[in-house]
Amino acid sequence: MDMGIKGRVALITGGSMGIGGAAAILLAQEGAHVVISARREKELAESAARIRAEAGVDDVLTISADCTKDEDVQNLVRRVVERHGKVDILVNSIGAAKAGHFLKLTDADWEQSLALKLMGQVRTARAVFPHMEKQGWGRIVNVIGTHARLAEAHAMPAGVANAGLLNFTRALAELGGPKGVLVNAVSPGTVNTARLKYLRDNGVEYDLKTITLGRFAEAVEIANAIVFLASERCTYMCGSVVSIDGGQIKTV
Ligand SMILES: NC(=O)c1ccc[n+]([C@@H]2O[C@H](COP(=O)([O-])OP(=O)(O)OC[C@H]3O[C@@H](n4cnc5c(N)ncnc54)[C@H](OP(=O)(O)O)[C@@H]3O)[C@@H](O)[C@H]2O)c1
């Protein structure tokens, strides 16, 4: 199936590893000009090498940026547009909110978590939105997470940020839809990435028995849905949040 992604310019924040890294590989395989961003240069270079090898492409741009800083985000989008003349797709896959016991999390922990997981996605979307609106086509895919709806005592900052992102996704979709900018989200359950180790090390407990499929997800399983939401095949989804949790959330 032709996804209509060939020639599109895709910016993937958090593209150096995990879900963002997997999405970048698949988007490059579909023919997108991929730009990956994160803070650490070494991990970005390693991800770019994987993308080149697995997608058989040369054209991968890496840009170091800290998405808690508006000037970094402005510079990031400016450089994408300078290089490619446009930005068609944004995948917002930055981590990571702090985990830990409520009484041990400080104001700074909460502020850093919301500054990245919630505001990082807000400010990146705000920076690309005018470009997409002007060209009358765009796809924004936010990576949220089941903690938006499944409250967990040791994952409060992630849960609060994710709940905010549900609202943000739907509200931005209302602005973008009439302009051809479709804003949607994926909401992964537990995914086998570096973040999972961090969450477990900080007291977040997982019971595989609560997951119908009896296992954690691999990053590529989330990336498959991201590619659809980023594609021309996605034409009538606007403010949708796609749960990819192996059957963990069972409420209707
Ligand atoms: N893994 C899970 O179980 C799970 C479940 C549900 C939702 N999610 C969500 O999925 C998204 C990706 O998670 P993941 O598991 O793929 O995480 P990951 O493997 O830890 O990757 C996180 C990415 O974000 C980047 N990042 C971190 N801080 C940043 C900052 N200040 N500015 C820019 N980039 C930054 C990291 O690179 P640098 O550190 O070099 O900046 C890295 O590329 C996150 O929003 C996470 O909350 C994950």
C-alpha cells in the first residue's frame, strides 16, 4: 500500500532512540526526508546510522535541541525549513517525565516533567503549525501514554502531562482540521525502551497479567501506527487518540 509519504519532510523529536527512533526508520523506509532531534549528539548520530542502514537512504538530518527551551525549538524548525523548504510531518516523541514517590518528587521534578513532556510537545507543535497551515497540509502525531487515563501513584507527573496532552491534541485538532493539518495521537502502554528501565527503577510497577497480550510492546509496534497517522492514508482522523496497549485499558 502506498502511504503517500514519499517526499514528505518528517521531523521526529526524541528520534535518537525508542519509539521516535523506530518511527524515524519506518518513515524513512516510506520515502520521507527524515530529520531527527534530541539533546545528545552521539545517540543522534547512532540513530541516523541505523536509519541509513535500515532504510537505505543517505538523507537524514540530525539536529540537537532541548525541547524544554523555546529558542532551541524555534531554531530546530527554522533549520528544517532552511534545509527542506517545508515541514510536513511532526512526530512528538520526547521523554521523559519523572517517576517516584509523591512525597519525594520536588517542585523542580514536576516543573521539569511538565516543561518537557507537556510543554515540549506544545511548543514544537506551535513552531511547525504555521508552516503546515500555510501549505494546507500537515500531520502532527503526539506520543502520549496510558498513564493519561490509568492513574499510577509512582508516575504522577507522566500521568498529569499525558492527561494534558489528550486535551491539547483534541483542541489543536480543531484548529488544524479545517486547514488540512490533522492532529492525532498514539497512546502506548508499556514499551520496551530505555524509559521502561527508568520507570521500573523508580518504583513504577508492572504486572503482565493486566495486559491481555501478556507482554510489553516493542517500539516498532507503536511506530507502525504513527506512520499511518502521519500519512496521506489518514484522511478522516482528527483529534483521535489511538491506544496501543496490548489490551491493558479495558474500560469502554
Ligand atoms: N516506553 C514506554 O513504556 C512509554 C509508554 C507510554 C508513553 N511513552 C512516551 O513515549 C515517548 C518516547 O518514549 P520512549 O520510551 O521512546 O523514550 P526513550 O527511549 O527514553 O527516548 C526518549 C527520547 O527523548 C529525548 N529527550 C529527552 N529529553 C529531551 C529534551 N529535554 N529535549 C529533547 N529531547 C529529549 C531523548 O534523547 P536525549 O536524552 O538525548 O535528549 C530520546 O531521544 C515519551 O513521551 C514517553 O513518555 C513511553
